[in-house]
Amino acid sequence: MLSLLRARWVVIALFLLAVTAAAATVWRYGYGQGLTQLSKQGRADLALAADRFTGEMRRFRELAVLMSDHPDLAALTTDTPDTPAATQLLQEAVDKSGAAALIFADATGTVLAEAGEVTLDPSGSSYFGRAMHGALGSFFGRLGPDGRRVYAYAAPSFAENGTIRGSLIAVVDIDEIEWGWIGGQPVVFFTDHEGRVFLSNRAEILGWRLRSGAAGLAAPDADAPAPDTTRGDRDIWTLDHGSYLPEQALHLASPKPVIGMTGHALMDAAPVSRMAGLQAAFFAATCLAFGAVLLLLAERRRALAISNAQLEARVADRTAELSQTNVALRREVAERMEAEAALTRAQEDLVQAGKLGALGQMSAGISHELNQPLMAIQQFADNGASFLDAGQARPARDNFSRISDLAGRAARIIRNLRAFARNEAEPAGKVDLGSVIDTAVELTEQRLDHEGVALSWHRPEFPVHVRAGEVRLGQVFVNLINNAIDAMAGQSDKHIEVLLVPGIRPTVTVRDTGPGISDPAKIFEPFYTTKEVGGEDGLGLGLSISYGLVESFGGRISGSNAADGGAIFRIELDPWQDEVAA
């Protein structure tokens, strides 16, 4: 047990170490990818800033080139110079272009005319010397005690014979150019050949220098190197120079020979680091969650294995007992199936016995009903023969017609008896409820007449179809009518009313004028009867059989006492619904 526990902790520790190493790899990969994207964005921003600066300076360069050959300026190098006109020309150009100054000097560097706020001596300068060689010269730097930053272009002025007679110098104030850059993103600055910040969109770092041999910037009065956080080919600076500079920045540098400076961009690397951290944390959390699920599954599997082993041991101990119990259960199931089959046969026999009992009660009346037409048939046959012998065909035909009617009546009585006595096994189907009640009334008609019972039954004008078995439903109504006759024995007022109410659920009520039901709650129990025990009037199974038959159709039968005396039996049946083709 201890060895298993120790092995489990070793596996967990190895898993945690693997997750930590994988998360670190994910962080490094995500951080590297983020820096790559940041580098692409930074170089694009740096190129855009350089293009913007050169675009701003282009108009001053073109100003110097276009005005250098102006006649008023060219006249300054002749014997009849017009200095006021030239000065006015330069002043108007300064006012319109926004240049800091416009200065015209001859080939020796002597200033002949100037306008603006800045003054300088071009003689001996490299940019002026370049102009004297016929090329466009430029320079940038700081002037005066306040270190005013300027950028200047020197355009040569050519004489008619092609010689250079002087140069027009356009001086630009960098503060004016830089004004629209302040606060932009990302941090961009340009340094001169000494590494000093000359132009930037962050005013607080102007004049700072790049640290020699270290990453970062140093104020003019500071020379402590910043920590070098270079990672591979990435130059990451850690800065602490206020809220306008990122604390962690990706440093990008690109020479800009067009303007003679080096462009720099500081891209905030903190979001990249945070995103890489989130990726690594998500990866670690996913791995830990997956590992926790695996650990839980392993623990559950181990617990299940132990439980299964214990269960198998218990099952093995009880196999013999369960086998014996299984044999006993099979024997009991077989006995129950045999009992259910016997019960079904007994129920069928009871139903048939109920039919035969009802036929026994009606036998005397039926015999009388058949005897009358038979005797009448014999009498009408003898009379018909006598009329034929006498040659009286018409009276003989009338006698034969009466014989045919009486034979039909006898055949109808026998047909109803045969249908009632048949052991119906067909499933429930479409049955005309009025026709079933008609048949029950005909079967009990002789007994009703013999007992002096008046029966009221008015069949509806339209058929009422229900879902039932025709023969079994007829037996129910025969039982109810016979029970009503038995209940009213010995009374002077004997009346049975049969009422059919169509509707959503067709209902038939059978009401008598007997003494009523002594215990309605037990009326449908087997062997419950109000008749004399051991008598000839039955065993008390008629209503129980009727209850089972109605329930088998999905219907409902109930018995109650009427308020003014007598019993009321109510039968509710399901209406027949024709199937509609889909």
C-alpha cells in the first residue's frame, strides 16, 4: 500500500515538472512570436515616421532650390545689388513657408541678404562647400546658447555662364516640425552620429544619449548603464523614465541616410509578455485540469477494481444459493403461468356459464315464443291446403304469407339465441349500440311478458357506434335486464327504463323500480348477491362478469340507487373512431 502511494506521488511530481517545462516553452514561443509581430509593426511605424519627417522637410528643400536663381537674389552678386528688394523677397518667403530663416550668401560665404529669426555663418561649413560644388547641401544641429535645433538646406545659385555665384540657405526650426508629433504612439526618436537624441515625439528625452555598451538611454547628466536585457536577437530595454515611456520596450533602430540620422522606435513589450503569460497559464491550467481528470478517473478505476474484486468474491460465495433460487423462481414462474392460463379458462367458462344461465332463465319464455308460431304455422298450413282444394287461391296465398312471417319470426329468435350463446373471441370492433340493445330486449321479451314487467326503450334515429364486442356487450345488457326482473319480483309496479345518451362518450342507463342496491360498493364483487343462498337464482357472478366485460372494452360500469327508489346502472363506452389515412 505504501509503495503504491509513493509511486502515485512520484507520478504527480513528474507530471507537475513536465507541465511547468511545457508552460515555460509555451511562454517562450508565445513571447517570441509576439515580439516578431511587434517588431514588424515597429519597423513600419519607424519608416512611417521617417517618411513623415522627410515629407515635412521636402517643401523647404524645394523652396531653397526654386528660389536660389531668383533675379532679385542674382542681382546681389552684380555691381548694382538691390539689397532691400532681395531682403523683402526673402521675408515674404519666410512668412509664407514657415521657415525659420532664408539666407543668401555669395561664393565666399559672405551673407548678402537674410530674413528670419536665425542667423548663421555658412563660410567654411561642409554643407556650404557641397553647395559650392553644385550639389544640395544639408545639415542639422543646435545653434546659440539655448541649443535651438535647426535643419538647413543649401541650394547652389548658378550664373548664366554656369558658374556658381552663391547659395540660398533655408533654415527650418525643428520645434515647429516636431509639434505635431508629441504624444504619438509608439515612441520614436532620431539620433545624430554621436548618439544624441535630436528629434522625438517625447520631449522629455530630447538631448539624451544612447548608453555606450548598454541598452537604454541616459540623461545628459547621468552616465550609469542600464541593465542589458537583450534576449537573443531582440533588444529589450528596461526603462524607468516616467509614465510616457514603456517600462519594458522592444528597441528597433534603422539608419536613415536621407536625413543623416538613425531612427529608433520603442515598442511596449508588456502586452506581449502578458499575452504570453496568459497563454502559458491557460496551457498549464488545461494540462492540470486534464491531469486532475485523469487522476480522478484512475482513482475511480482503482476503487471500481477493488469493489469489483470484492463483489466477485461475494458472487462466488453465493453462486450455489443463487442457482438454487433461480431454479425455484423458474418453477414458480411456470406454476404462475399455468395458474394464469387456468384462471383465463375459468373466466371464459364463467362468461359462458353466465350466458347459459341467462338462457336457462329465458328458456321457458323462449319455448313458448317458438311454440306459438309453430302451432300457428301448422294451422295456417292446414287452412291453406283446404283453400287450395276448394280452388280458393287468394285465401290460400294469405295463409302462406302468414306462414312465411311466422317462420321469419322463429328464425330471428333462434338467430339471436345462437349469437348470444356463441363464445366470442374476436377483438373489440365497431358495434352499433342501438342494435345490441334491440337484441337484448328481444332475448328477454318473453320473460318480461311472463313476469309482467314493462320495458321502455326508444332507439335513437341515428346509429351510435362504440368500440366493443357485439356478443359480449349483448350479454351485459341481458344480465342487467334479468337482474332488474329478479329485483322486482313480488312487486306490483314493475318497470325498466333503458336510455341511450349519445355524446363524446356514449352512455346507457338501465333503471328499475325495485328495492335498490343494499351495498353499492360491493355490487360488482364476485359471489355478491341479495338472493337466497343456495337458491336457483344464481351465484352472484352476473354483475361481476358484466363488470369485467365492460372494462375489457375500455368502458366503465357503475351502480347506484335512485333518489325516488330503484337501482340505476350506468355504462360508459368509448366511441368508435375511424382510422384516417395519412
